[in-house]
Amino acid sequence: MELRRPPDAQHAVAALGNGSLALAGGTDLVPLLRDGIVRADTLVHLADAVPRGIDGTRIGAGTTLAELEVDPQVPAALREACAQAASPQLRSMGTIGGNLRQATRCWYWRLRFPCWLHGGEVCHAKAGQHREHAIFGNERCASAHPSDPAAALLALGARVRTDRRELSVAELYRLPTDESRDVVVLAPDELVLELDVPLPDASVYLKAMDRKKWAFPLVGVAAARFGDRVAFGLAGVAPIPWAVDSADDLDRATPLPGTAYKVQIARALIARAFSAL
């Protein structure tokens, strides 16, 4: 395997594709490579290729979660989501750009079952063990998106700038289809360079998990208030970060037998988040 260290985004984009993968903090990609879930002939290290740091509402994609959780310029929901993600060691390595692109924690996918997300015909979680899986968007794949910061950025109405376009975090994600099993709309050689995160009047991130610390969300709820409008972003409930307008939207959830408890957790967290705002 070859490791390249391009000096800027232009050279990084040119090095991607044809069996190469982008490497930022590596907290998700390296275990996937180790376990043979993904393969690459070349790793393109992005340390010098993407911006890092916080300048008002602008956040470089190479900024670590540890940096975000302590910066007072960052809205509370994003700070709290970063502070509750993984362990201190992983937060000091993991970047916000990489976090937005992290892979599902579905154990069938991670154990390399020939599941629908791997290109197969069946979602094994539906008939198997699925207590950590989705309650929305699970018609074909019941995996649950694990990113806490992505839910916060969704509620905050953040925008993403890549090397070729700008789009909202809501537009960054899509439910997987027969044509594309990926949950992001980016091309294989497209780099996230920067985020623009609006400043709300108030925001919060609440999280239910199996352990008090350092666990993926069973349900995460981010809430942001802009004037009279409140937006919610949910983690751990769909194959992608999921937006709802209120707890009433939970009436449209499609939980599996083992995930019905998540609806009640989400309803309670939405109520608490709304009160906190």
C-alpha cells in the first residue's frame, strides 16, 4: 500500500480515485482497512490538503473534534456533540470532515455479511439482532448513522464546501438506493474542505447510550433555535442523520420489533431539548 501526502487540495483530488482513499484522522478508516471491510491501493493523507481551524462560523474540515468541543465560537449543540463522541484519544485524532463520512456501526456490515448495504439483496438486521438499528428510512437498510456531530450540524443548518460545490448538510446525505449504496452524495474524488455553521440563538445536544461515556448513540437529539423556529437533528435512528420538525414526526416512525424503544427515547429527548432552548 502506498501513502501519499499531497501539499494542497488540488493535488489531493488528483491523487484520489482508481483504488485510492482519503485519510484524515484515520479513526474509522484504519480499522476498516485492518478488518478487510474496505480496500485501497493508495492512501491520500489530507493533513496538508484541507483547512484546519475555526474562524467565526467557518470550520476547516481538518479540525479535530477535540478542538471543536472547547472553542467558544462553536455553537453549544456542536460542542456538546463532539464532547460526547468517542473517547478523548479518538477525539484528538478524528476530524470533523472524516466524522461526517464515517461508516455504519451495523454489526452485520462490519462482520462482512453479504447484506444490502454491501451490495446484497437482504438486510440481515431486519430478521436478526437489531436493537441498535433504525426507526426511520429502514425500508431497505436498517443501519443507524452513528455520528453525533452530523446530527448537530443538521439541526444548525450547516453548509458544506467541497473542492467543487457547496451544499447543506441535509443535502450531503441520502438514503441508499439500488443505484448507489453510499449514504453521501459526494464523488469518490471529492473532498470536504470547510463547513459554515450558523450561530443560533440557543442550541443543545442530548444523547442516550448504553454506557455513560464513549459509546455510540442509541438516540441523539440536537436542537437549535433561530428566532421562533426550532430545528431538530437526530442521530442513531436512520441510515443517515434524520431531521424532524417536532416529536409529532415520531408518529411516522417505522421501528423494527427490537427498536421500538427508540421512539420513546427520542420523544423524551426532544421534549427535554425543547425545554432547554
